[in-house]
Amino acid sequence: MMQIQQFFLEGLGHQSYFVTDETSGLAVVVDPRRDIDIYLQTSKRANARITHILETHIHNDYVTGARELAAQTGATIVGSAEGHIQYEHYAVHDGDRFSVGELTFQVMATPGHTPEHVSYVLYEANNTQPYAVFSGGSMLVGGAGRTDLLGPALTMTLTRQQYHSLRRMLDTLPGSVLVYPTHGAGSFCAASAVSDTRSTTIGQERIISPAMQVQSEEEFIHRQIAGYTAYPRYYDYMHDINQAGPSILGTLPSPSALSPSLVQEQMRAGMPLVDGRSRDAFAHAHIPGSLNIELGDSFATYIGWVLPFNTPLMLLIEDEA
């Protein structure tokens, strides 16, 4: 028996997966987010041991939790050999297969969203027909991952590759195969707005995929690039951090409370104060010079958009007491 659980992170439009082979008690996590507690809790509840962590690509929208999760569990990180990842991992190529308990994963090279992008095709025990594909930022629900995040010099080449990667999946995988993407609704990694639906099938994508809505590769390229909008500035730094390997935190850091006098002192020195209260509360009264970003699902994304990357900052939030 197999179980697939999806975890959706609203602010990033990010979807990660916990795949359990219930026969062996082994589990796989696909594209983990930075905060890994949810996977550790799921592992404990399912009485399943995480042995593999699959990365579909070097992410541009968030810091990966792969190293953090591997440090906590001893799991093997699996990633594309084309990504030249600079920390310990099992490098895979197109066509490679590996097993976790009675589950088998086959690597399918699907460049486009990024040059090294791979998808993982999942087979159940003793079944020659695939069950699902974890498509990362390649095939999305009714869409495709954008191809401009690594700069204009690569955009045209990556967009062509994205077209061929989509067609490869659509042409070679059975229509019944479930498609589990990493980028969902709300993600700036999508070429255009994608459905709120968080999974799809190859059969459905043969009807709604942008690769099937065009008469030629050139038309696909034109449509994809025309749909691009602005994306958060912090994206420019994520590739290098994730390729090198983010630092291992051990536990989530907890900020300490600051006195009003220290807040004033830091503001005079140029440190920004981000006010996370509602816009109504901010409009009623606020500390002069503070920046209002309402605390919510997209809070971190917008901080990364409007402030210079890695800027030390202070937070002002409502006292829940």
C-alpha cells in the first residue's frame, strides 16, 4: 500500500509531498520547504522512516529544506546531476531508477523551468504502468513553470526546452497518471495564473496544457513569455544559496523582544521596522518611518520583494495576550 500526502504553503504557492510505502514503513519527501517540522510530525504519526528527499530542481522561490531534513533524519538527498549541487547528494540522470521499499522512482529529464530540472515518475509495487509523476516546476495544473528566472540570456533556450519537456510527458505517460506539481496557485514561478486545483492527470493536461493549446513551438514560446509578470527581488539570490546548500539551523530561531528605546536607536541607524498589523490599525496610528506589510500568508514574500535581500529588520506585531 502507498499513501501520498500533499502539503500546501499558501504564501509561496508551494506544494511538497510525503510519500509512504506502508508495507516497508519507508517514506520519501519531495521538494521540502525550509520549515521541516511538518514532515517530522507526519513521519512520527505514520510510523514511517524518511529515507529519501527528492529535489526536482534548484529552487528560485524559497530556501530548500532538503539539507535540514537530511540532517534530522539521515535521509539521502536525490537531485539532478546537471544541477552541480555542492553538498552531499545522490546525483541522478535521465532514465535512472531507484527503489524505496516497494516503490520505484524513474528520473525523467524535464528542463525548461530550470536547466537541470527533473521529474520523478512513480511506480507501485510490481506494476509496469506508472502511477504518478512529481513534475516540480515543469508541468503545472493547466500551466507551466516560467523560464525567465535565471536571466534573459537563458530565457529563449529554456522556453524551448519547456515546450519539449511538456510534450514529452504528455506524449509518453499514460493518461491515468496523476500529476503532482511543486508550484501551485499563488506561486510567482508559474508562467501565468494557474488553477486552484492542486493536482491533475496527464489525460486532463492533454486538453488544458499550454503545450496543447498552440499550433507550433514558436507560438508556445510567444505565449509563455507574454504571460510573465514581475517577481519578488529575493528570487535573484535563491539559486546560488540552494546550489551551495543552505545552512542547517537545527531549530527555528526565535526573535527577542526589543525595548522602545532600542527600536528608536536602530531606526536612527537605518534598520527598517516592519509593522505587521492590519492596514486599518496602521492607518489609525503607527511609528513614523515604519513600513506596513500586513501579517498574512504572503507576509514573507512581500518583505523579500520590497526590502533589500538579507536586510536585518525589526518586526512590530499585535500582542496576542
